[in-house]
Amino acid sequence: MLHIITGGSGSGKSAYAEELIMSFAAAKRIYIATMYPADEECRKKIARHRRLRAEKDFETVECYKSLGKLTLPENAAVLLECMSNLAANEVFGGSEMLINCADGIVRDVLKLAGRVQEMVVVTNEVFSGGNTYDEGTRHYLCQLGQINREMAAQAETVTEVVYGIPVQMGAL
């Protein structure tokens, strides 16, 4: 089953997603880490997330791009943390900006979700800030928005975490 967890930065969505994964009776827990350790800020965030899940018996798989290349065991509960990083890596990770990555990413997520026992995807809320963005950032946000909508349409559950409080949206 596919579960989507969304929310703003610092909302508690990662902690909630880890609690959800812990509630599943899967034989194996896999954490797909998508944040590329590009700078000190990224490395600090990665270290914080590792500390938070240290005692939770996760196998960590680093996957910055090309999610569809992963092979995961059927009896696994998988936490993908987070779609926002994966989409940014796909859009900006080449020699030039990738124009359309949304369809491929959604296809890969659904493919993986169909192979494992449970799949939880953490993503960020986009466009609620009302800010004006440069063309590249706006393109990335549009791609992420499309990915979020398409994943939500296929998900068993969608939960928005607001100030640490999960608000269940249900199946869409």
C-alpha cells in the first residue's frame, strides 16, 4: 500500500512517517534516503535523521536519482524520505535542468509500491507560501506539485502533518 505524508518544513512529517512505518508488521524496514550531502547544512540534516531512526532497525538505501533502478524485497516496509529532494535531484542534477521528471518519478514510485508490503513517501507542501520564485525554482515546484497530486490519486492514505498533528485526508 502507498501512503503519502505531506506538510511544511519542520511540521513533524518525518517523525510521523517513521511512527507509521514502525506500526506495520513488515519483516524488513528500508529507508530510502534521497538528500544528497552537498553542503554542511545537508550533512547536518542527514545526521539528525540518522539519529532519529538509529534504534528503529532501518536498512538505509541512498538513492539520489533514478528510483526505478532499486530492487527491494517484497516483505519490506519502505520509507522514502523525501520526494522533494528526489525531485530536486532529478530536475537540477544534470548538466542542464530536466524539463519533465514528474511522470517518470511517479511511475517509479508506483512500481516500487506495487512490489513491497508498505510504502510511505514523505513530501513537502508547495505553493502555500505565496512567494514569487525564479523560473527554475517555479519549474521545480510545478514538477513536485504534479508528482504530489499523482501520487495522492493512487495512495491508500494521504496525511498532512500540521504542527506535529497528523490530519488524515483518507483515500482520494
